[in-house]
Amino acid sequence: MSPPSSPPALSSLSSLPSLALARYRPVFAAPGALAFTLSGLLGRLALAMNGVSTVVLIADRRGSYALAGAVSAVGVLAGAVLLPLLGRLVDRLGQARVAVPAVLAAALPTGALLLCVRSGAPAWTLFLCWALSGGSPDLGGMARARWAHLHRADPAVLHRANALEQSLDELCFMAGPVLGMALCTTLAPEAGLLTARVLGTAGTLLFAARRATEPPPGRAPHRHPAGGLVRTPGLPPLLAVFLAAGVLFGSLEVTTLAYTDALGRQAAGGGLLALVAAGSCVSGLVFGAVRPRRPVARRLALGTGAMTVLMLLPLAAGLSGAGVPLLGAALLAAGSGTAPTMVSGMTLAQRLLPAHRLTEGMALAVSAILVGISTGATLGGALAQHTAPGTGYLLPAGAAALALLAATRLSRRDG
């Protein structure tokens, strides 16, 4: 007697994961694609560990969260300045020729920071060391440049590759802070930053070693357009979208931590932020598995629209004084609106940017996000200090609305 067959509905549900994986299989069709993806993942995990590891290190050894936060913010801003400069060199000379010396050079000021913190050196030395450490190469931008090179003839596969990259970013920003905090609190305050530097260096060296998938250096024309890369048609409003998204990320993080602290549930803050990243990670994979049917600028406008609506959920939960479970559900839903925006934005950037300056342009986009994060964290902290708990969620909701305005302008331009 043969076993009974599964109901059709259950069979369909059980086949969804395999169908989703099948949609991503063409992304890794190029030899070496999986290898550079995994090695780049190490480097991005290190980047996600840096922030919390630096703050815990300085706060523990110097007894000042104010100093720790200021040093961390200076490092973010330094990275925002240095990344486009490194990106320009990558476009001219090639990824391996720039990434390898850059990551090795960045290890020196990181080691100096550890020594300065431990030895009681003046505070200005901490700012200087961490600012100089911001010269690490942007593995995420270089990976997206590789995908654009490998899948330039197939926009649908490139869309999935960008969705995968965004989901991997979110995965790192779920695991990185947790790993950094665990190392700092269980081994030594220096352990998180030291591990991050080792992982970042190893990941970059392994990434650079995969030369077969590296895009060739671009041959720039003799004259660049007046005003530089920022004058590329369509790029200013796209950078405004990324800047607003950064403000959203920075303010959402600080507001959530302040809110849980006000509830007397400070330890729950990290878990709530992980829910935001989890929602974005899952929505990114789902978004990538769906075949795109609209122009990318239109997809960006729709994504920012959904993000704006979903950011009203944590705002409503915060203003109503909701507890951790309800706020967690709101943040999980809100996080699911960010990945489609970022995926569509990066895809549009790849189309707008000239091929010989793609890495520089992608680094410029990341810099806009970093400046936004720093700005959002500063504004979110000030609002949390002087207003009722939950009021700070006005900031990510407002930032999402600004991103929608910029994306709508882009959609009208390309529509």
C-alpha cells in the first residue's frame, strides 16, 4: 500500500524554499562567484562588529560613553570621506592593487588605537587613530561592481545579485554586534575590535585573491564632466535617497535603545534591532526572487513608499507606550520595507554611473548612507534626551518620507 500523498497546499509550501534557491542559482553561475561572496562576507562581518566593539572598548577602559560615542562617530565620518577616494583608485588601478595595501595600512592605526586606549594616552590620539582606520576598502561596493560586470547582460539576474548582497549586509548587521559584544564582555574589551580587524584583513585578502571575477580597471576619458561624479544625471536625488535612508537607520537604532532603556528593558534593545535586520534580510531575499516587471526607478519609488508606510508602525507603538513584544512586531514589519528600497537604489546606481567610475560611485552611495547614519544617531540621541520615550520614532518616519520625495522625483525623471 503506497503512502498517502501530501495535500496540494502543503506540497506547494514545502517547495517554496527550493524554488527560491533555484531563482538565485544563476547568480553563482560564474566560476569564483561563490568564493568572492563568502570572503567578502567575512569583511562585512568585521565592519558590523566595529561600532559596538569600539564603543565598549573605550567606555570600559576610559569610563566614558560620551567619549566612546564621539570617537565612533568620527570614524564613521572619516570612512565617508575616504571611501570614494579609495573607490576612485580601485576604478583606475583594479580592486586587488588597491584593496590589499589599503587593508594592511588600516591595521596599523587600529593597533595604535588599542595601545592608546590601554596606556591612557590623551583623548585626541583616539580620534586620530580611529579616523585613520577608516581607510579600509568597501567590500560591499566592490562585490556589487563584480556582479555588475558578471551579469551586465542580464538585468534580472543582476537584480537578484543586488538583493542577495543586501540580505548578506543585513545578516552581518544581525550577527556582528552580537559577536562583538560577546567577545568584549567574555574575553577582554579589546577582543572585539582585534577580532574584527583580523576577520576584515583575512576577508579582504581572500576577496582580492579571486582575480578571475574582478572587473578590469576602467579607462577614463581625458576629461571628466564638470562638477565631477555628483553631476551625473539622476545621481543627486539618488544620493538624497541614500542619505535619508542613513538618517532612518541611525535614528531608529538610537531611538529603540533609548526606548527600551526607559522601559527598564535595556538588554532587549539589541534583540529588537536584530528583528529590524531580520525583516530586511527576509524581504530582500523575497524581493530578489521576484522577477522585476517595472523600471528600476519606479521600483525605487514603490519601495520608499512602502518603507514610509511601514515606519508608521514603530511610531504608533512608541507613542502609545507599547511594550517590547508589540514594538518588536512593529520593528520586524518596518525592517521589511528597507531592503527593497536599498536593492532598487543600488541597481539604479549601477545603471546611472559610468562604467569606468562604478566603484567610486558605489562608495559615494555608501558614504551618503554613513553620513546619514551619523546624523540620524545624533538627532535621535538629542530627541531621546529631551522628549518623551517613543517620540524619536518621528525621525525615521520623517526620513522615510524624504526618501520617498527624492525617489518620486527620480521616477518622474525616468518615467
